[in-house]
Amino acid sequence: MAEELKGRVICGEGKTAEVDGGYFGGYIKPANQKEYRRDRRYARNQNGKRKVVVVVRERGGNSVPAVFGSESQAAAFRARIAKGTVVHADEAASWEDYTNVLK
């Protein structure tokens, strides 16, 4: 499947794309007894296996997925969107530069 999607560029002049990411993995089971539980929000109490799947989807057309360590690392994914495309994204700070028409 990766070979099939390798180098695919979607959208183009006058088209619209939407981009978003979903986090998966990295779950840490809490201890049964309260006194042994740790605050799982801290990096030192996480296992580092959590990944984000970022998908760029053309409205009414193709989509391209990719896996990254965080949404901010997906900046290189911009090469998969053709110039002149209007990009819609959520409120994540990493997509601020992409919500305008790509030039």
C-alpha cells in the first residue's frame, strides 16, 4: 500500500483539501492502588510509542495518509498538496501556515 501512495500529489488549482490527525497507541495502564499511580501527563511517565496518523483528503476525491511522531512533524507533508489548493485544518498550531491557499 505504501508503494501505491508513494509520491502521490492531490488537489490542484481551485480545489479544496482537508487535513487532520488522529493519535493512536502509547497507552499506559494505571496502577490498581491509588498510592502507586503516576501522573501520565508527564513525559517521564509515558512510553514514547504514541503516533499520529495525518490524512490529507481532497473533497470528493483522493486521500493520502502518513504516520508521524506528532502533528508538528508533519510539515514535510506539504509536498503532497499541489499548489493553488485551499487547505482547511483544525485548530492545531502546526497547521496555521497551511490554512491559506498554497503558493
